[in-house]
Amino acid sequence: MDPQLSSSLTAESDDPSETTQRSHVSDRQATQQAREQVVGQRPGTLTVSADALAPRLFMISYDADEFIEHEYASYDELLAFFRQNSHLRHWIDIRGYNDLGLMERLMRDFELPALQMEDVLGDYQRAKVEEFGNGRLFLVSRMTDFTSQLEVDDDQLSLFTGPNYVLSFQDDYNDCLDAVRHRIRSGRSQIMRRPPLYLAYTLTDVVLDHYFPTMAAIGDYIEHLEELIFRSKRADRRLLGRILQVKKDIVRFRRLVYPERDKITEILRMPDEVVSEDMKAFFRDCYDHAIQTLDLAESYKESVNSLVELYLSDQSNRMNEVMKVLTIISSIFIPLSFVVGLYGMNFQRENPHGGINPLNMPELYHPLGYPVLLGVLLAVVIVQLVYFYRKGWLS
């Protein structure tokens, strides 16, 4: 397990409201995104969120023999190098959206459809693939991570493929694509010898592969919650809140993976002129990864459902233990209360004529009546405890 995640598991807050607050973060973000959509605006209108990051421009240019990697301070410098080296293949990586002018220039220079650029900047699209102009593809994937705040986080990765380039957009500076960069830097990767669509496949495959660590972290957290249920000495509603939160995360994760599977299915159905049979073999491997991830998500969903049942069963057992103790105590005091109540009745031993009523509690005047009564009460308690012990009710 990630050390940062592990420390979060062992140092969870004692604030009862913290889990509830975390569970509403994603809902608030989704609501905010919905409010930012302008109803009735012209399709293809580009809008940039006010809290978007300033764009950073990266480009890796490569062929079978070399590669050049650089972060560019200006778009003009990047575009000039791109056009001067048309014999190379290029991965242009745009991180951050907060420059509408730059986005419009990219759209014009690379002939990107306005509707698809609107999807890029909206940054809330489900995974999908669309073909546009001369067999070029537009792909959307959702990169996921199980954060130290114990919730599933996801970011959009948008890809445009071209004859000698792949153009990627993401709203954050950090991503899960370093494995691809290292493969290109090594100089031994197939990426350097294959067409740009292979790079798009590789990026998609890395995103899918990263689902497995996310699911592994969720699985570790589920095991941690199960241990907490058995270790807890008393009822803790915060624990139930954590279980329900991870259940919501798994459901949300499944909503991310299902479109990814459908996207790859659509790629496999495309004509060979757009996606060659050779490339489809690689995307079939992606499809297998998506299916495996969905199977894991279904398995973890069942585990969380079992965890809820386990929690409720544990609380029911605790309540049964409490009720058993109270029942035993009540059973002990019922006969004692009967005897004490019997001798609390005020029947006079002497009648109004000065005579003696021999049947009206004669032992009240016996010199050893009180200690004898205490002994009888003690004997009743001992007999009851022995009986309960032999029945196994005291274990």
C-alpha cells in the first residue's frame, strides 16, 4: 500500500463530521460544474473555467533513432519546431487550460473540431472515441487515483491523433503517464517505431493499467475497515459512514470504467482504414484490462455490501450481549424482589382483642429472622448463577 495512504488509514480523524464532509466534496464539484454550464449557448463555444491552471507546453519528438524532449515557454516556439520537423513524430502535451487564445490557436492550427474542443475544456466528459477528418481520432479517458483523503479522484485525458502527432490535453500538471515518457526516453520502445496511433493506444493502456493500483488501494482500505469492525469496542457511526463512502467511490469508479470499455469496443469496430488490424490487436488487450477492472469493481462492491452486513451484524451481536447481561441481572433480582416484597406486607401479628395471629409472619419476631432471610436470598442468587453457568449463559 502507498505509505501516504497507509498513514491516512492509521490516522483517521476523530471528528465525526469529517467523513461526511469528504463524502460531499465530489458532489459539490459535480454541482459546481453543472452550474457553470451556460444553458442555450451555441454548440462549439469554448469556455475556460476561472480556476483552471495556466497552460504548460511539453513536446516529445521522436523517430526510430532519436527523441527530443522539451518544455516550451511559448506556443510559437513549439509550433515552429513542429513544422520544421515534420519527418518526426510528436507528442504535444498541453497541461492546463487557462488561456482561451491558446486553445483557439491550437484548434485552428491542428484543424480540431470546435465541438470536440468544447468537450476538452469542459473537462467532465465520459470516456469516448470519435472519428473526425481523414481517419483522425478524438479519444477521452478518465485517469483515476485513490487519494490520501480516502476517495476516488479522476481527471480527464483528451487525445487527438494526426498523421505525425498525438495532441494531449489535461487540466493538471501531474498525471499517471510518466511510464510512457520513460519508455520513449529509453530509446528502445516500440512507440518510436510505430505510427502515432500506437502512442494513443499506449497512453490509453497506461490509464487503464493505473486503474489496478486504484482498485488495490480500495481493496486495502476495505480490509482495514473490516479490521476496524472487529477491533472496535463500541458502536461507531463514523465507521459506518466510511463504509458507505467507499461504497460510493466504487460505484463512481464503475461509472468511469464502463464507458472506457465501450470506447474500446467502438475502436475495435472501426474500419481497417481508420484502425488497422495490427493496432486492433493492441486495443483488444486494453479491452481485456477494462473487463478485469470491472470484475474487480464488482467484486469489491460485493465486499463492501458484505462489510455493511458485517457491521450491522456486529452491532446486533453487541446489542444482544447487552440485552443478555440485563436479562441475567433482571432474572437474579426478580425472586429477590418477590421475597423482599412479601416481607414488606404490613400484617399485624396481634389482633385487636390482644390475641396472637399465628399465621401472620411469625418469623418477623424470630431473633435470627433477618440473617436467615439474607442467607435465603444469597442461596437463591447462587443457585441461579450455577444454573446460568451450566446453561452457558455467562460465557
